[in-house]
Amino acid sequence: MKILLVVVSLISLSSSAPQYGGGNSSPGRAPAPVQSSPQVACRTEYAEVWDTEYVETETQDCQTVQVKQCNTAYKKQCVPKQRQDCQTVYKPVCKTEYQQQCSQKFRDETEYYTETECNTDYKEDCEYHWEGTGNNKVWAPIQGTCKNNAYDKCGDVKKEKLRQVPYNDCQDVPNQVCNDVPSQECRTVTEQSCSQVPYQDCQNVPQQKCKAVHKKVPKRVSRRVPKKVCDDGASYGNTRETASNGGVKIRSDDPGKPLKLKSGDAVNFGR
């Protein structure tokens, strides 16, 4: 709107400006002399005016964030497990059996028999006579009459004799009879039972997280606009041109210096 006001003001100024060298005088006819007053000299100068335009922008506001990413991985997990390990073994089982074993032996046996044996004994044979008196008389040998005479005496004598008699000597002899008997022999074995167990392997991965930021950004723009500067000739150099906007006046004391306006000011040109 401010730019439009400036353009309309410029058009109004150009239509109302005096036309030099023209007028209603007829060609070839000199104008009547007029009592002249100090002539106003005008010139066109250019002023730099500023305005603000809003430019819509859309930017990406990005931040680096840590995002947890998880993958299913597998790891080996083992637990102890017990089992019975059995095998067939053969062990000897023995028992005692008795077996009769005989052998020929000899033993002494007494054999009894009767045998006649004769022995020769010698004894003295004497002549005897009575000696003594009364009841005390005894037979007494006569000295010088005794002789040793042999006497044979025979008789049956019981005798015994040892002889070797064969016989069978039998005994029950113990004998170990062993047989291999199968049996189950078991032992407890501890083993590791392993399996692949899934688990979540998570890691923080940096990622760019962006969001659209829609903004209106003020942008200062300038342009040069023509302006008409007039003076009465007498006080040239002291003439003050003013531009007003809502009662605020902006002056330029130097006619040769372009009038600079602030942003938002409108320029009103007078005659």
C-alpha cells in the first residue's frame, strides 16, 4: 500500500505541473508583458525510499537424535543336563560245586596168626635131702650134686603182622564254577545342552530428525523515486522540502542532496 501511494502521488504531480513553452498563446504572437515577481525555480531530484517486504521461507530444522535400533540376534546358551549312560557288561558269577575225587591209597592192616615157639631154659638140678627137725624140716640141695640141665618149652604164641591193603580214598573237592553273566552298568553323565536363543541386539544410531519451519522474514528493500524541489530564487539553498506521513515531516536542508526516507514513510509533493 505504501508503494501504491507513492506511485499515485507521482502521477498527480506530473499532471498538475506547469507546462513550459506551451499555454493558450497563439503561435507567432508575443505574450503581453506581465509584471514579474521573483520566479520559482524547480528541479527534479531523486530520493531513496525504504520499505519492508515479508518473504515467506520454509527451512528444515534438523537435529541429531539417538534412535534405538534393534535387530534379532542369536546367541548360544547352554544348560547342564544329566542323563544315564548304560552299557552291557559281563561279569563272572561263580559258585562252589563239589566233585568227588578218588585215589588209591594203602593202609596198614593187622593180621593175627598163631605160631608155636619153643624156648630152651637152663636150670640146676640137685639132689635134695631133709634138713631140720620136727616141723621145720625142708628139702635142701646136696652140695656137689647140682647140674645145669637144658629144658625145652614149646607153646603157641599169638602174633600179628602189618600188611599194606589198597583202598580208594574219595573226597568231595570244592570247585569254583564261573560263568559270565550280562548285566547293565549305568552311570550319571552331565552334559551341556546348547541351543540358539534369540535376543534383541539394540544400539543407539544417530539420525537426522528434521521438521519444516515456515516463517515470514522481513526484508528491507529500497528504490529511488523522483521528487520535485522548488525555490523562490531568493532563498535558494534555504528551501526546505518536506515529506510527511501522518504528520511526521522529513526535511532536507541541502537541495542538492537526495532526500532519504525511512521505511514506512510516504512522500507528498506540493507545488
